[in-house]
Amino acid sequence: MSVGAIIKDGVVQETASQSSVQKAAEGSNGMDKDAFLQLLVAQMKYQDPLEPTSNTEYISQYATFSQVEQMQNMAATMELTRASSMVGKLVTVESTNNVGETKEVEGVVEYVSYENNKAYVAIEGTLYSADDVVAILDETYYTAFELAKAFEEALGKLPMLNELSLEHKDAVTGLQEGFNNMTAYQQSFIPEEYVDVLQEYVKRMAVLVEEAEESKAEEVEDTPNAEGAEKVAEVEEVTEEGTEEGAKEDTVADA
């Protein structure tokens, strides 16, 4: 297993993956069967010849170690099963480096690697110890959390209420529609005070729209209607024509 190092200003930067893998590797350096047998042989070799250890005691020690080994194998199997169940799920990994800094990584587990009796989960191609997985996030929960986060960020980008203008109509309308389209579960992730703030913006925008429409209506009333002006011109034209024809008729009658 290899984990690349990042060099910054000539100093090796320990990543979350490196600290996670290193900590898991250090934790797996316990005594195995070979080490126990070597220790047992050494004990037999250097025992006091005047008071030798009985065979029963050796057998008892070996039996005890075998039980411990079986428990370790069972724990390793359970760890692998747990890690395998994370594949395809969204998880949060927290790893503490050698200076006490905690780094958090979030992503979908792509596959599981098992080495030296330790399970590792891969997130975006990088391995982390399965022991450092602190949370498995439900997709519904994660979606609701991300929607609430986006909602709060969008709300924070709006100007102060007294500085609101029609230019912000689309933003306010979009926030209102987005909130209305959320499920009740998703809406529960948004604090009530944020919802109240949104309603204040919606009310203020409604007032601005109404004022703009009233102002436009007044301008229309002050400006002559184009069709009415054309009709007035037609009536005036007909009147003038009638006057001219009447004048002609009077002239003919006089002749």
C-alpha cells in the first residue's frame, strides 16, 4: 500500500489519508502466532534447569494464545464485514495526525482493501482506515442537509431588507419556490428564524411589486391612449371633410 506525500515549502505535509493509514498500521503490529512461538521457544531454552517449566503450563499458555488469536480473527472478520457494508455509502472519516490536528474527509466508499488484518476504505481513490469512519450518512439526510446549507447561503447573499429592490425579485422568488418544493423533512433542517426572515423578504418584495404596478398604471393614465388618439383624429378628419362638402353645397346653391 502506498500513499503519496505532499511537499509544501520544502516540508512534507501529512494528509488525512497518511495519518489514517499510519495509525492503522501501527495498531496492527501486535503479537502474532510466530512471535508467540519464538517467545515460547526462548522461554524453554532459557528456563531454569533446576526448576523447569512443566509441559502443562506450556500447553496452557498455548491454549490461551490460541483463544486470543481466534478472538482476533473474529474481530478482523467483523471489521472486514463492517467495512464491506460501507461500499457505495456516503461516510465521514476523521483522522488525527501526529501534531493533534483532526482532518475530516467526506465521500462515497468505492471499495474496501484488507491488508495485515486491517480494513481500509477507498474514497476518491485514496485509502483510509475503516476505524476512522465516524459516520455513515443516509442519502435522504445528506440531501436535506445540503439543501438547508444552500438555502442559508442564498439567504445570506440577499441585501438588507431596507435595501431590497426589484432587481432581487428572481432571487427572492427562487428561494420561496425552493422552500415550498422541499419535503417537510427537508424543511425541518432550516431554522425557523431563517424561514421568518424569508417571509419578511417575500412581503417586502410584494410591496415593491405593487408599488411598481401602481406607478405604471398612473403613467398610463397620464399618457393618451394611442387608439383613442387615432379615433379623435378620424373624427376630426371626418368633421373637416363634412365642413368642406357643406361649403361646396352652399356655393353651388348660391350660383
